[in-house]
Amino acid sequence: MVMNLVRRCNIEVIYKNKDITEKLTPYLQSVTVVDNLEGVFDSLEIKLLNKNNLFMGKGWSFQKGDLLKITATTLNWENEYEGEKRFNLGEFYIDEKEFDKYTARIKAISAPLNATDTTHDKTWENIQLKSLGQEIANKYKLKYQFLSDDINFSNLQQERQTDFQFLKNTAEESDVKVKITNEKLVLFDESKLPDKIKKHIQVDLLKVIDFKLRDTKKNTYDSVELSHFDVIKLKDVTYVKSYNELKGLPGGTTNKVLKLKKRPSTQNIEKYAIAQIEKANRTSTVLEITDIGNGSMYSGCVIEVLNSGEFNGKYLVKKITKTFPQFKMVVEAYKL
């Protein structure tokens, strides 16, 4: 008996809770899933052969706002004895369709459409970030997870903004990130993610298909320019504090000063300043890897990079683009 040990990958497409994989397979050209750590919705694009304008007609046309669920199944992907593995690639709401003579493109995002195209005006007083996130999750019937220290706001004003854009802008003042994935709204502190992840995926740069690395460490900030309104002098007073001072640590330098562009909504301006310095310095060493797909890799995971000399070490994945059925991936990460 000869065993089938050939590596392969298959995609499963669920549309409105119905498996349409077999129906789509003869026309399927590619499936691309983009997994973003924060700030931008995850996205999906299904590329189909539009033979005789099939996907423009009744019974074959995907409808805007409908839900797609995508799963990948691999066989012997890492080695010839691995067997079968399944990976959930996400749930997506159809928001755009494109057609030409040869191709149909179905595009979708991870957020409900009514949350992305309707603006609102509202005012909150004495509200915490965790409660604000819960309110918005409830409004759109999403599950909710809060993974950060809470932050209090004395006054918040939403003016002609979508709910998720407003939540993103408010959270980012304190370096808290917002992500929607698998019908769940997640707020999290990016700086604490590496400490929560115990298992790291090793990546050997000598073995990947291709990579690009950019290092700008000389541009990292060590201090910040702050200002407050002096009630005695009746004017704004500007001063500089080192990152170490803000953190309550000895020493510290002020060689490269970050100038804050706006005042935060939160009352704790020094905590805000710490968050802004850490955010600005995160991309001093960034890495882009092109390689065969890895189902265990996701945005927010930590990879350990090998055979890159002084750039060896741990990197946090910010974005992954996975393309099927050949299952290739492009990974974007920054050095921790």
C-alpha cells in the first residue's frame, strides 16, 4: 500500500452558514486573507473565474453584508508525517464586488458594515475605556475582550465619526489597540503582548523565500516635550522629560525629543507621553518575510529570527497576508 504523503492545502468557504466549497472549486483562482494586529480591519478577497458572467447572475451572486467564514486544511505541510491540520482564517462581511470579462473579486472585512459607514455624535463624561469598548461591542452584537490597564476619561466627544474610528482614536492615545476578529472586539496593550506569549515560532532567514529588513535605531526617541496651562502665568508652559524620568527610573537622556502633536483626552499626560514614545520607537527595526505558509502564525504572535547576525532576536508580528491555495505568506514584524 502506497501512502499519500504529498504536501497540500485546501480552502473551505462557508457562505450564510452553508458550505459552498465544492460549488466554488472549479472557478476558484485564489483566496487572500490579511490579518492585521490593529487599526485596520482584517480583510478577505476571493478571486473567481467569471465564466459567462456566472457570478453576476441569480443564484451565484454574493450579497453585500453577508457573512463568509474561511478555513484552511493542510496535509503533511511541515513534514511528511504531520497529517491533517485545520486553521480558522476568520469571519468576514462582504463589502465590495468587482467584475470584468474574466474575473470576479469578492471583498470582505472583519467588521459589520453598519459599523464602518455610519457616523455618530455623542458625549460621555467620566467613562472608562473598558466600559466604552463594552458599549460599542454590545451595540454591534460582538463578543468583547479587554486586555489592558483601564483608563479614565473625564470628557469624551464623538463628532461625525464612525463608532470604531472614534474608539480606535480614543484608545490609541494611551497606546491601547483595537482589533475586530471572528465577531469579537478586542482592546489590548500591545507593549504587554510579548510577555503573555510563551511559545515563539522560529524563523531562519537563510531558509525563507525572501526577506527585507530596515533598521533606523539612530532615530529612536529618548525624551518627550510636554506642555500644560499654567493658571498663574495664564499661558502654556513647555518642558522636556526623559523617558527614564517618566518611568521613575534613574538617568536618562534628552538627545532626541518627541514633540506631541496634541493633548490627550485622558487626565494622565505623563502616562500618555510614555505610550507615545514607546509607540514611536517600535518600528526602529522592521522585517518583512516572504515564505511558504505557516498556519500557526498570526498577527500578535512572537517569532524568533535566526541567522540574521546582529538582528537575531524576537519580533512581534504586525501583519500577515496569506494567499491560497498555494499557501504563501508575507509577514511584517518589528524587533522587540
